Amino acid sequence: MSRGLRKILGAYDRKDAQKAFEELSEELEGKADNALKVLEEGLEDALVVLGLPEKYRRRMKSTNMQERLIQEIRRRERVIRIFPNEASAQRLVGALLAEKHETWSTGKKYFDMTEYLEARAEEEKQEIAEEIQVAS
């Protein structure tokens, strides 16, 4: 099963991923129906990253950014040890998130999607122009 999941999540495009899912579902049919149902329900969400250009996929497929943020929160939490109340813990996490936001918005970015957003805007303009031509 793990080999099949790796094949789905490591697919180059949606077509390959769908094919890998179909192969896995044939293999598991009757053996793990509940697991197969859960996988089928979440498949579209798991494959959203395949809609992005190749250069963005590596970082988007990974949870490294979230894991690093959690490590940073825990590091600061160990210094304090015991929080007097829930609000103080929320302030600590909020301050760290605000700091990260400031860093990403003013300079160092995990990745720059400007090129991608410009390409998407151009595609949308072309689609609208085609729709206008068809309507005319």
C-alpha cells in the first residue's frame, strides 16, 4: 500500500496520479475498503499541488516550512516552561507568527510566486477574450 501511495503522490501530473490511484484501488479492493474510501475522498486535495508549475511543487509538497515553525514555537516555549494562562501562550505564538509574516512580506520569501500569478492573469485574459469571440 505504501508503494502505491508513493506512486500517487510522486506522480508528475494528474493523469499519472489518477492512473496510480486506479491501480492501487484495484489492488486493495475488498481488502481495505475504508482506507480506499478515505483516500478517494482526499485525493483531489492531495493533488492540488500538481496544478502548479514544476519549480513551485518541491516546496509546496513538503511540510518543512510548517515543521520549522513548530520547532521555533517549541524552542521559545521551553524557555518559558509554564504559561500562567492560555492567553499568554496565544500571545507567544501570535508574536512569532507576526514576526514571520513581517519577514516574508518585507524581504526573505520562501518562494516568489509573482511569475506564476502574472502567467495566471494572462491566461484568464485570454480565456475572457475567447469567450467574447465565441459570444460574438
